[in-house]
Amino acid sequence: MHTYEVLVDIKESIGLLNNDFRSGTSRYEIDAESRKLVDGMARLQARNEHPNGVEYDVRVTRLLR
């Protein structure tokens, strides 16, 4: 098991009737057996924290442990 640092760029809708969006980046430390599994786990965590997100761009930046 390894710990990866992951940054997820998130574009969130802030209005139902208009095209206003907010962009930001969230940082996560994800424990996984392989880097291949990290993308999906980080995307799921970002979706749970930002349910109004319309785009999630996952970047694994480094291996921590």
C-alpha cells in the first residue's frame, strides 16, 4: 500500500439558471495499492465533497510513502 498526493481541479456550477462556474483545486492523500486505482478514488472523493462539480481533472503529483 502506498500513499499518493493527488490534486483535483474542479469546475463547479454555482447557478441553476445561468452559466456561472467556480473553479478550484482540492488536495488529497490517497492510500492505494497502485497508481492506476488512485484516479478513480480521488475523483470519487472530489465528487462527494463537490457534488455540483461538472469537471474533475485528477493529477497524481507524487508518491508520499
